[in-house]
Amino acid sequence: MKKLLFPLLFIFLYSCSNITVTSDYDKEVDFTEYKTFSFLKWRDDNNKLINDFDKARLMKAVKAEMTDRNYTFQQSGGELAVSIYVILEDKTSYNSYTDYYGGFGYYFVPPWGWGGPARTIVTEYNYTQGTLIFNVFDAKQKKLIWQGTAIGEIDNNPANKEKNIPKVVKQTFNKYPISINK
């Protein structure tokens, strides 16, 4: 059992570490004064980037994080207004590996000594980087009071999205000024 537990723990930690989370907030705001929240309408450009399933997953995860902090969801007119913004960018990464012994193995070549010519192999990796931006506004003042951002590689497997979206939202909201009320 211990042999299986370590690789699973390593895979879980590795998958969470691929996300970069940042946040900022207005230090003069008392976040405990607010009691209700609503979602702002999705921007049209976001409607073209993600499907309805992922929108629903994001909203469900944000709703869970906010209600865990003692806020009550209202369909409209909440004291806090939450917006979710998505940015997707196609990226390319390059990796290289140099074989210092050359393609002929490790051998003696007089008068040069050991080894043959070195070769370098370059591989190209294409991926989509996603950025999630969560904005929380004071609805009455129309003022941004908290922003959380998560950046990471998108996994397009639908089964993984269902698990990963709530994890990413949770990681981001861990930086919210009010912690979860247990």
C-alpha cells in the first residue's frame, strides 16, 4: 500500500504545482461586512472561448467557495458582484537534450580521446495556456475589491476538467481575504 501511496501523492502534488496563483485586494475593505453575492454576466468574447459545461463548472466552484465563506448567493442584486474572465493562448515550448557521447556510443578515438561527436535533439511541444481571472466588486460602489488569477496549462480531457476546475478555483480562492468558515 505504501508503494502505491507515494506515486499517487507525487502525481497529485505535481498536478497542483503547475498552476500559478496570484491575488490582490483593497486592504481598506472589511470583507466581513458583505453578506450576499451575485455573478456578473459573461462577456461575449468569453462565450466564444469556453463551452457551457465549463462555464457551469466555474460558476458552481466559485459559488461553493463564496458560500463556504458565509456569503449567500442571490440571482441578482448581491452586495458583491463576481466576474469570471478566461484567456486562452496557444503556446509552444522547446526542450533540448545533448548526447555528449555522440550517436556512436562511448569509445576511444585516437588522437582525440574518448567519445564521438555530440548531438542535440530538440523537441517541440504545443499546448494551450489558460488564465482565469476572478474579480469581486463592491456592487454598490462598482469598485474592484479583490482579484485572483490562476495561470496554467489547459487539459482538454473532459473527465479531467470536471476534477481540475474546482481545484483551480479552490487554489485561487485560498488567497481570498476571508478564509473558509468551518
